[in-house]
Amino acid sequence: MTGSADATEATGPAEATGATATGDAADQVTAAETTSAATADEVATAEAADEASTTENADEASTAEDADEASTAEDADEAAGTTDEAAATPSPSTAVPTPRPTPASARPGPRPRPVPHPPAHPAAAPATPAPAPVAAPDDSAEAAHAATFGSVDADGTVSVREAAGERVVGQFPGASSEEALALYVRRYLDLQAKVTLFEARLQATDLSVKEIDQTLTRLTEELKEPAAVGDLDGLRERLESLRGVAAERRAAADAERQAARQAALEARTAIVEQAEKIAGTDPARIQWRPAGEQLRTLLEEWKTAQRSGPRLDRPTEESLWKRFSHARTTFDRERRHFFAELEARNAGAKAAKEQLVAEAEKLQDSTDWGPTAGAFRDLMTRWKAAGRASRADDDALWARFRAAQDAFFAARDAHSAATDTEFRANLDVKEALLVEAEALLPVRDLNAAKQAIRSIQDRWETAGKVPRADIQRVEGRLRAVESAIRDAEQTQWRRTNPETRARAEGAAAQLEQAIAGLEADLERAKSAGDARRIADAQAALDARRSWLEQVQRAAEDARG
């Protein structure tokens, strides 16, 4: 009974020591993964800084930092996921309160090393409050099956049977065979729980490729030569079978990643091509404000794709960015050049129009109505040819020019209105003269018509000016009468021209001779009875007689 009590007292501190060692190992795994994540963060940060230094726009550096933060968060999530998996694995110290064994690797020879016992009076140790009991799952059947793969020597040495042979896993002196096996069976069950958990997560969750590879590596290392008793070969085979599933998941993830990168590449290329299309537009036809807004929108799309989309490889991304940056630079250069030329043209047009305004303002008070009106017409022609200044300058200058023009023509219209009132009586006189002149038509007596029109013209000049609105009307009516009389005079001259009469008489004599000859030919044809010659001679004779009648009438007209 005393030996049993001592063994029971020795079990408590050994169990606490085993739990502490297990916790320390978990902490080391978590610290190692955290350090790996921090290193990945530093590499990603360095790469982002390098990318920012190679770009030509400060916006890219900001975008790279945002992408780096996303990478940092992703690595942190992976480290946290690995830590959660380790935390979810049940600890041996919480399942079976057994003493801490001596591992086989710590023994210098085939004989087991003595294990020191704890103090004989545990009451001298500081009191530790007992943890609340946790209900463990019932795995007694699995534990019993796992125990069949182990054995315990008389000195407490525990071994496990594997396909390669029997292997010593540790020593637990001073305890029964069941107690010695229980600890190492529990360790086997812990390894089995890890494999089961990984299998479930592999099937049910979207693990990253990095986490899958890390978990496989860790479990492979843990199952290499574990200090555990159970069907280790079967557990290794289960893990090997999961490698195929992991490979499929890795291939699917690679395919998805490749497809996402291809889509991102096409989207980035489309952005670059749109920017190049805008930059390649003819400066004479481009609308600068909408085009500039479109380029800014494309830049925001680029930032969003770089910040939240898949990362492209560095050469491809740098090549696309250089094209995009070159398109933006070309657009900005052409826009500055266009507006510089526009400003120069506007300045020239402004100077020319200021000169025209000065000339118009000098003419606005002129009373030389006819020449000044012509001068204003010339100024308007020059104004149209001067081109456009800026909208504000052009509107202001046009207002001054139009004011000077309106002032002159308003003064001329006022003067014309006063003059028209004065000339109203002259219009009545000239309209009466027009009635008298139009009564001469049609011309029957040319000499009388010529004398009458000369009298009318003299009185027309004496009558004086008429209102401006009636000048063309009355002058046109008088010119029509004068033209009719001149036409009648020309017609009479043609009829009485001696040269015309002489030509008509000579032509008549020639036609008479020709008619005589045709009459003789007709008689001969009739005597011969030749119908064709008769018809030809008769047609020619009729034509000559018609011509003779016309010539004789002309000659009579010429004789008067």
C-alpha cells in the first residue's frame, strides 16, 4: 500500500511536467510560424517598396503598400489558422493523468536510465489549485486497439510494433504495463486526431496551398518516429492518401490562381489599351476634358485592380505600367501643347480684335454715312478673319465692337428718317413723271418719244432726291422706259442701214438667178420623165423661192 501511494504521488508532478512540455512545444510551433509570417511580410514590404521605386507615379507606391497590407493580413491569417489547428488538438496532459516517461532517445545504451523520483513529501511543494474536470470523448475502443501495437518490458521500457520492426519509444519504471502503455497510446490518439482534423479541414474548408503544405510537412515529421503506441503504419497511410487530395486541391488552386491572373492580365491590358487609344487620338479632334476624366477613371481602375486583384508577375506588371504611364504622359504633353498653342492664338486674336474695336470706336461718331458704312463692313470682315480669343475676352470685345457699330448705324438711321421726311414731296413729283414716261410705251413715233423722254429726264433731275427706301424703285421704272426707247432706236437703225439694204438686194439677185436655173432643170426632168430628178429640182426651187421672199422683205424694210 505504501508503494502504491508513492507511485500515485509521483504521478501528479510528472503529469504537470508533461503538460508543460507539451505547451512549450505548441508555443514554439506558434512562434516559429509567426516568425515565418513576419519574414514573409518583410519580403513583401521590400518587394512593394521596390515596385514603388520603379514606377513613375506616386499613386503606384500607395497601391503597392495597400497590396502589401493585404499580403501581411493573408500571412497572419495563415499563421493564426495553423495555431488554431494546434490548439484544437487535444493535449495529452488533459486526457490521462499519467507520469512523465523517459523517452528512448535520452537513454545512452540499451539499458534504461534510472528515472529520479519526485520528493517524498509533495506537501512541501507550492499548492496549485486543481483544474475543473473536462469531459473527454469516449475513445476507449480506439485506445484498446492501439494498445495492441505496444509492449512493456519488466523494467518499464515501452515499445511499438511497426512494419519495419519493433521500436522502443520510452521508459516508464515503477508503473504497471497498463499505465505505461496508456501515455503512449494517448499520444497516438493525439496524432490520429490531428490527421482526422486535417482530413476534415481539407474536405470542408478552403485552405490555402501554403497552409496545406505546412500541415502536411508538420504531420509527416511528427509521424516519422513518434513516441507513441498504435497503428502508426496505418496512420501514415492515411496521411499519404491525403497527399493526393492535397495535390488535387493544389492543382485546382493553381488553376484558379492562373485563371484569375489571366483575367487580371486581360483587365489590366484593356485599361492600358484604352489609355493608349485616348493618347493616340488626333489633338485637333480630341475633347480634352472628357478624355482627362476618362484617364483618371482608368487610373482608379488600375489602383483597384492592383490593390484587390491577383498579383501579376513583376516583368508583366512593370511592362503594362510603363505603357500606361507612357500613355498618360503623352496625353498630358499633348494637352499642354494644345492649350499653349490655343493660348497663343487667343492672345493674337485678342490683340487683333482690340485694334478693330479701337477703329470702330473712332468711326462711331462719323457723319460721312456712305464711306463709314463701307468701313464698318470691312471691319466686320476683318473681325471674322481674326479668329476667336478666349470666351470672356471675345464676348467683352464683341460687346464693345457691336456697341460702336450700333451707335453709328443708329445715328445714320435717324438722319435718314429726317431726310426721308424732307424728300417725301420729291417722290410725288417723280412718281408723276414716271406715269408720263410710261405712257410713251410702246414706241410708235420714235422721234416724238425721244423728245418727250429728254424733257422728263430734265425735270427728273430738277425734282431732287427721294427717300432712300424708294430710290431703287423709282429709278428702276425710269430706266425701263429709257431702255425701251433705245431698243426702238436700234431696231430702226438696223432697218435703214445702207449696207444692210445693199446686202439684201445682192442676195435677192443671186437667188433669182438660182431660181431660173432650177426652173430649167425642172423642165428637163419633166421632159425626161425622171421622177427622182423632178422631186429634187422641185424641193430646191421651193427653198430658193422662200429665201427670196425673206430677202425682198428685208430690202423693203431697209428702204423704209
